[in-house]
Amino acid sequence: MNILFINSDASTHEELNEFSLDNNLTNYYSNRLENSIIILNEHPITTVVLKMNKLSDVSILKYLNDYYKNIKVLISAPKYFKEVLTIFSQVSYEYIGSPMGLSELKSQLMDSAISLE
């Protein structure tokens, strides 16, 4: 089994490598989206362990979902990440991309007001 660790702490690599050696696993490490994609293309990865340090780390999660649906993904993240995802799934909202000009915001507000009538 090949495991890709994304954004893992370098201080844990030695212990993870020992664990993998004992269990006939192979570890790969990456801290950048581009390097992760290279590893995914060059090796038959079965599991990805993604440490989400910032919201932008979701880009690799989207990439995995789009191109590697058979890979098991384990996410390590601060508790508030799960709370944010739970809130997004429980509330009704419309996403407004930014930066947005005032005219676009007014248009979105008008569209929302019309849809409520």
C-alpha cells in the first residue's frame, strides 16, 4: 500500500516511516499541490492523509475527488474545519465570489430579492 502524506509535519516522518516499514507500506510526502499531483501520477497511491492547515488546502481535496475517486482520503484538521463544513451543509446560502464590484453586488441583491417574492 502506498500512502501520500500532504502537509505532514516533518517531525513525524521518521515515526511514520518506521510504522510503514513494519507494515510493508510505502510513504510519500508533499507540501505543495504540484508535488502531490506528480506523486499521484507516478505512483499507485491507495491512501492520502491530508493535513488541512488552511482553507486553500481544499484544492487538493477537490483534485482528488475529480481525478482519483478510488483513493481513500483521511483528513486531519482543526476542529473548526469540521464545524464550518457542518454549518455550510445545514444552512441555505448563496455564494458571492470576491472581489466583487458594487454593481455586481447590487445585481446579486436584486436577484435575491426577486427570488424571495
